[in-house]
Amino acid sequence: MTGIYATSNKVVSSSLSNQRSKTGPNKGQSKAKGWEVGDSKEELKMKEDQQQHQYRRKFTGPTVYLLLLALSYSLGYMSGSSSSSSTTATNTNIATEQESLHLLQPRTESNQTFQNTAEPSGRGNSCTAISQSETDHYQFSTQCGAPIPSEHVRQKILDGLFNGSSPFVGFPPPHAVPYLRQKRIKGWGSNGAVFENLIRKVRPTTIIEVGTFLGASTIHMAQVAKGLGLHHTQIICVDDFRGWAGFRDLITGVPMINGDVTLLYQFMQNVAHFNVTDMVLPLPFSSASTLEKLCEYGVFGDLIEVDAGHDFHSAWSDINRAYKILRPGGVIFGHDYFTAADKRGVRRAVNLFARLKSLRILLDGQHWVIHSDA
């Protein structure tokens, strides 16, 4: 049946074709296609080709352009949505990691240990990935000089920063005398047990203190060191001795001379009053520049206290720079681990630093303590 049907179709098709070629198109076709009844076969063929060519031109012109434009827009929108979703997901992961750092809550009892969760996988990997991709925040690139012997530390600094002469020579200057008290000690947590605990354990020959103010903890450490027979210990005090904007609203009675708040002079007066000028050396410059300079000089500390700015960025900078000049086997520590300033900025900086370095945080009262990884 199939073969007969196919053959029959061919016969019918051939017959119709012959009929058209003899009689030409009907009037309806002529009117629709623009043919005339008297046209020859060649003319009909030519007109039909022209019509098809015009249809193709209409389709390949503005219509194709609009179709391509719509397709491009659709693809661009889908790609943009995918990219936006990917970026949002990445940002969410980073925000989640940062929030987790805020929430690291060690036990608050004295002399307790807080083990940082720097796991080799899972969340630890997430934090490590951030540190590798945002290297500017984690690199402090100054190359430290070769460590110099502790007995040369004081003179090295005096030669480099004070023209070889101690700032206590000729102190106090005449213009400052009317503004100085015999002693004025003001500090926060400056006599905590952590100082004697660490000095007794480390027996440091060089102590570096970042953040000194009026020297309460400085003088306490000098007295503890003397009491333990460490008479040659040097305490290097890094502080610009300017306080902070508005501090005189909180701490009254601090005189000002031509914009100078006289904290350096009162600090030096306190040190002289307790007769420890041979053990203490103030460096009245910014913490960042001073710690970098000590690094260049090869001045390393056995014990370093960081107790300056309480916001995250200040604490983060000080801790990283100070750790670079911590001797192997030394200890870095600081105050204000529980202070609420800047959303617990000090704690966030300490936790992040310990996490990235895979170090353990110890707590002693209000102080955090980290031993070097050596």
C-alpha cells in the first residue's frame, strides 16, 4: 500500500505541475503575489524569486537585530544574576567568619586557658583562605636586623634616636617644672599579678611596653624585676605621650603648655621619683613607627606588653608589629581583653591574631597572654 500511495502521489503532483505550467496561475494567486495572467513562465519564475528575496530581506533586517538584542539581554541578565548571587554568597561566608571571631568567648576565671580553634579543616580553613586573599591586612614587611645583645639595647636606641644621650640628662627642663607634681601615678590594671607571674617565669632582660601613659605598670615592672634580682633589665616604653583626643575631660588636672599635655614630662618625673631611670627608657613616638625602628635595629624583647589603643585596628597593628620583635621563647601579653570599646576591639584583634598564627591564648585576670611559637 505504501508504494502504491507514493506512486500515486507522484502522478498527481506531476499532473498538477503540468497543468499549472500550461494554464498559469489563477487570479487569486496572481493578485496575492503580483502576477499577471499573461505572464510567461520565465517571467513568473523571476517574479517569484524576487518575492522570496524581499521576504528574506525583511526577515534578516530589523527583525533579526531585535531578536539578537532580546537574546543578548536575556543572557546578560542571567549572567549578572548568577554573578551577584555568587558575590553575595562569598560576602556572607566572610561576614559569618568575622562574626564568629567576635563571638569567641573564653572562660573568664583567672589563670584559665583559652584554646583557639585553629582547626586544620572546616572553619579554620575559611579564616586561612581570607588571610591569603587579603594579604595587605596580614603583612608587615619590614625586615628586622640581626638581634643585638641585650646589654647593648639601651645604647643602641640612645645612639639612634637621642644623639647618644639619655633623655633623663638635665631633666626636668625649667619651663616644665611649674607644671609637674612630685609623682602622679595613674593606670588601669597596672599592678595585676600577671606582671610578677610573667617576669618571674621569663626573667626578661628586655621588656617592651606599648602604651605607657603615666608609667604605673612601668614602675611596677621595674620594682618587680629589682625584687627578683634583675637589676639590668631594660624597660623600653613606646608611647607618643599625647593621650587621646578628649582624655582631659576624663582625667582632670593634666596641664597643657602650648598644646602639649605634658604627659611625657610627668611620666619622666614619676620614673625619677622611684629611682628607676637606669632601667626605663621612653620612646615618645607613634607605636607603628617605633616598633618598626626597633625591628630595624635588631632590638627584640623577651617580654612585650601591648596596652595602647583599644580599637580593633590599633590593637591589630600593635600586636602584629610587636610580635615580630619577640624573642624565641618570649611572651606577648596585654590588658583590656574584656573591655567593650569598639565592640571588644582588643579581644577581636587578639583572637584573630592567635587564630591565624595557630597560637593559644591564656588569661590571667584581665590580661591576655600568648607565648611565642618557638
